[in-house]
Amino acid sequence: MSRFWSQLVHQLTPYVPGEQPKIADLIKLNTNESPYGPSPKVLEAIHKATNDSLRLYPDPQGLELKKALANYCNLDAENIFVGNGSDEVLALSFQAFFRQQTQPLLFPDITYSFYPVYCQLYEVEYQQIPLDEGLNLQLKDYNQPNGGIIFPNPNAPTGKALPLSDIRQLLTNNPDSVVMVDEAYVDFGTESAACLVKEFPNLLVTQTFSKSWALAGLRVGFAVGSPELIEGLNRVKDSFNSYPLDRLALAGAQAALEDLDYYRKLCQQIIDSREELTRQLEELGFQVEPSKANFVFARTPDGVDATQLTAQLREKALLVRHFSKPRIDQYLRITLGTQEQNQKLVQTLKNLLQT
Ligand SMILES: *Cc1c(COP(=O)(O)O)cnc(C)c1O
């Protein structure tokens, strides 16, 4: 607390990201990063961009990247917005579309925990809609007066995905609200809603280079939506930071989009290892949610406390994520690592559960 802070700052409860500790030989399965490095072509492009031109500001619109993304999404550059990680794109969207609504913004009770933080920061009223008993998002529960709707698909931290038909129905039922689909994990086996953008001017889809593209350190995210929504985002962005993406980030993300084969291979490796880890955890007595993400969400076996197990794993230099939240406090969220890392985890769990 400080007398120098604005009133609002006193009231903030900031988001706490998964830790990035400096422990030797750490196996880091706590923040859904890629266990594999980015495409060599990305590194080459970043090296090439590291030159005298760094004295110049980057393109404030990131037009070349937008064009590449438009091509990737089968849309036009006017349908694309780029930002410093999708977290920034989300933050700007909350400002642009959800402030000063007469009805609350709706999102799930168990979801990405940044959403309520943005609501605090931008003073957005919100209402959390409980997932059902089986931790499924039931979009029919969102058919009520609202000032907007946001959810991840697949949801985090459950990893469960909704079919496109459900999202289409939600959009049809809510023509006057902005509906945001946060597709941070879409590339691991879910159909993107980006194809609905031409049909629904109220739909905004966000994606990120942090997970499937193995570029969390570069900080690049994007949104696709109608020119109307994109213009709204541009207005907020240009009232805040003209250059959210630096030259190296622009070059790296563009190069990533030119190496789709590499990225598809990474995604497939994750998907394959997901099935294997799920089966192995189930053999150890975990109850594993069917995941469409690069992580699994697993309830610990009966009598095994998840907080304690997380701490025991940490002692063995294995980091996983645990949320001390009602309904999910006996679950671990485990990012899929390399084959070798996943096997190390399974072996360590086996040893811990036997003693
Ligand atoms: C990881 C994540 C993001 C943000 O990713 P950035 O690194 O900021 O692009 C957004 N939404 C969800 C649900 C995530 O898990």
C-alpha cells in the first residue's frame, strides 16, 4: 500500500503467472510452453533482423505480419489485429468492448484467471457461469442478458473443447454482444471459429504464438474479427502504445508462418504424447479430463492431496501447476513435455505414490 498509488491500484489483485525459477535440470511442465524450440527459420529471421535498422521504429501496424496472418486464416488484413502476446490483445479488447456495459460480461467460473483481473483493471462488471458437474462449458447457460461473452476454446485449465456448431449457435443467440473466443490452444486439435468471422460481425477470435508456435519468449498474439471490431482495437492500441511488436518479434512471427510444416510437426508430436501420458496417468489412478490442449488436467488418485503432490514433485525438480480454487483444488495441470520429460514425470509419480 502506498499513498502515491491511484485509488484503483489499491484494489487490484494482479494475475500470478506460473513461476520461471532458475533450478538446475528443471523439468518445466507448469506454464504450457512448448518443450521444443522454434523453427530454425524463425531464429534465422530474427538474426537477420538484428542489424542497423533496430535504430528505427517498427511498422506500427505490423502490416506484413497481418498480411501473412490473413493468408494463414483465409481472411483479409483488415480482419487481423496483432499485439504483444495475446494477453495484450485480450486486455485491449476488454477496454474496447466490455467497459461501461449495462449488463455483465459472462465467462466460466473455471477458466483463464486473467479475465477477472482485466475486469478489475478496466472496471468491467462480470458474472461467472459455473461449468457443469463434469467440468464442461455449457453454452446454453450463456443465453441471458449480457454485456459480452468470453471463454477459451479449448477451455483452460480443463483442456476441454466445444464444437464449432455450439459456438455458431451462441453467436446466433447473441447478435448484440461481442463474443470472444480465446483460442490459445486451438492448434492442438480444435476447429477454429475464425471461419465464422465473415458471418458474425460480433465475433472476435484470439490466438497466440506462445504455445503451438513455440515462441512464448517473443510475445506475439493476434485477433481476427470484423473490420469494425479490429478498428475498435486499433483505436485503443493507438491511444496506448503505437509499437507493441518490435522488429524482432515481427520478423520472427512472419518467418514462423512461412514454416507451417515445422509447426504442424510440433503440434502432432504434442497430440501424440498427450494420448500416451493420459493413459499412463490413468494407470496410476489419476482421473484425466479428455484434453484438446498441450496440457492435461488430472485429478489426483483418492487419498492423494494435490497441493502436497505438487510440492513433492517440485522437490524432484518437476514443476506442474496447481490451482487452490474450489472444485479444482485436487487437480494438477501438467504441460506436455518431450517424450523423455513425460516419462520422467510418470516414473517420479510412480515412486511418490508407492511410498
Ligand atoms: C497462454 C494463454 C494466453 C496468453 O498467451 P500469450 O503468451 O499472452 O500470448 C491467453 N489465453 C489463454 C487461455 C492462455 O492459456
